[in-house]
Amino acid sequence: MDQLPAVDWDLAARTGAGLVPAGPRLDPSDVAAVVAELRTAAAAATEHVRRVTELEQPAAAEVLVVDRTGWLTAISQSAQALLEGASGPPERVDNPWRAARAKALGVQAGGVFAILATRILGQFDPFYRPERLLLVAPNVVAVETRLGVLPRDFRLWVCLHEETHRFQFGTAPWLRSHLFGLIGELLDGDELQFGWPDADGLRSVFGSPEQQQAFDQVNAVMALLEGHADVMMDRVGTSVVPTYPSIRRAFNARRDAAGAFAFVQKLLGMDLKMAQYRDGAAFCRAVIDAADVATLNRAFSAPGMLPTVDELRDPQRWLSRL
């Protein structure tokens, strides 16, 4: 694989910070209360997720409650770790042309991240080391206010989703390197181009067969991760989050981005549509209904056990393959 062009990631974070609005205005005491409640919710979510997923509890991860600028810094670090993990160190910035290109790419990445910085509520970051769970306080406050939901329940609901991602990667420590490998294959060569969405809402990739396969596999993995998280949140239910049904209805009407891994999709020019989220969630529900949660958890046991795109749409094919 040829080295990827260098990106000025510090400039990406600064560019994003210069573009993104600050978010809701709160008194310092209110900010402190939001931060404290988000930290409490993150801690409480762990046991609920362990119970419903039936996955082994992973090692603790750092919980960072951040503003939008803090998220921009963190996501620039994560994007750098992702691309270097997938393709190795970038080319050296050893001449004015490469330096100018690195800055131009940094500005471009910063613009993309600035858009996402107003939408991301929380994010488990498995690519940066050490792993961390990010909670974007102003976005949580803005969304819960706009949706008219109970703040205490909504904050726990957000944390349940991100904690599920932490359990997924803790159960499957190979998943990080597996994604690095797939994304490395996707970036390998000059044939990768993106076409219009097809009839299923997926983007077609016109390149080598290896790139097409990698594209499909990345999409399948991310659909599984997000669909699994949604189903596990549903399994927690109203006994833990009393206003859960109203939160789910309101949030489903809002959500049209790629959730925790939106920055991966945007960074690669991919666009994970809601149809794929539905496929991932429907797959998980079908497997649980046909077998049990323990059977579904086998999807996280090895790379070869992950469902393909076709199996996500036809869970019985995956069950038969087991």
C-alpha cells in the first residue's frame, strides 16, 4: 500500500473549533450539574449493559465529558490513530507541496468534524489509546431540550448506547485490528470511487473486487455494532429508563446520521444509511428470537463469525452457518 498523504490533524481540530457554534448557554452551576449527572449515568450504565448483553465486563475506560471543542480535539486524534492503524504512518512532510497539502486536508477534515460536532451525543473511541468514552455535554442538553424528554432518563439512555459499544470491543479485542485491516484494504490503490446510492440505500463502490468486499464488510460490521447497541438499549427498557418509549420515538424521528462511528463514515466518504441500522437491529432481534442472546454473542467471538451484508438481511443464513 502506498503511504497516505499526511494530514495536519492539529489544524483540523483548530479549524473545526473555529467553525462550530458553542451550543446552549448555561450557568457554571448548571454545567457542573450536567457533567456530574453524565458521569453518574455512565457509571450506572455499566451494570445494566452487562446484564442485558450477557457479555463479560471489560476493563474500565476513561470517561471524558467534553464540550464541542473538546470533542473536536479528541476526534482528530482518533481519526489520526484510525488512518495510521489502517495504512501505517503517512508520507513525510518534507517539502512545501506536501506541507500545503497536509494543511489543506486538515482544513477539509476540520470542516467535516465541525458539522458532526453539533450532532454527536456520545462516542466510545476504540481507536485511540487508551480507549475512552466521550460524552458531549452541550449536544446532550440541546437535544434533550429540543425533544422535550426527561434529562435524567435521556442522559442514562445515551450512556447505555455508548457502554454497549465498550462491551462489544472489550469482548472482541480483535475487532479494532480487524477494522484497521478492512479499512486498509479499502484505502489500498487508486481505484476506489463512490457512486450514487443503489436501490437499498447503500453506496456502490466501483474499484477492485477486494475493495468492494472490504467496503461491504466495513458496512456490515458497523451495522451490527449500531444495531446491537440499539437492541440492547431496548432490552434495558422502562424498568431502568421509565420514559424510554417516548425517548425512543422522539429520537428515531431525529436520527439520520451514523451514530458513534459517523466520523469514520465521513472520513472515508462512506454513508451508513438508516436502512443499515434497521438491518443490524433486525438481525439481532431475529437471532435472539430464534435462539438466544448467547447465540447472538457468538458474532463477537472471531472475525469469521461476523455476519456478512447478505446475512444481516437474512439472519437464518448466519444461523445456518453456525
